[in-house]
Amino acid sequence: MANKKSSVSFLKKAWVSSVGVFVLSQIVFIIFEKTGWTPNYKEFDSGTLFGKILESPIFTDWFAFYEKPHMNLLTVFFAIFFLIPGIIGAIKSAFVAEKAS
């Protein structure tokens, strides 16, 4: 019997959906930023944990992609939980496909 390889569709790979979630969230954030349709989040006081995080130099100087600090925090959160695993999955997928060839 012939040896059949079952290939998974490109869009069904886990890393594609992970990177897609990150890209889609950034598109939504850019639309919110340009149109002014930002969600009305609760303001965090300087004394709360999230207030201290949002006012830290990391989010005021380094990761200041958007005017709203909440979106900067969500961008870093999405990058950690969706983009980094997606990139790792893409690299693994590329090297496994390369070894199989």
C-alpha cells in the first residue's frame, strides 16, 4: 500500500490562528485609535496594581503604541500569549517540514 502523508491545511495550523488573533486584535486597536471608538474602560488609580503597571516606564516609554494605556497593556498581553507561541510554532513547523523533505 502506498504511503500517504496527511497534510494539514495552512489555515488549520495552530500557529496561524495564534498569529491571526494577534494581527486581528491590532487591526481592531488601530481602527479604535483612528476613529475614536475606544471602549470606555475604568480609569485605574495610581494606587492600584494595574495603575502602577500602566504608569510604569515600560508602558509610558517603551510600549507606547497607542494613546490609551489600556490598549498598550492589551497589546503586550496579546503579544505574550498569542504572538510568541505563534512564532515558535511557525519556526517548529518550518524545521519539521524541512526535515521531512
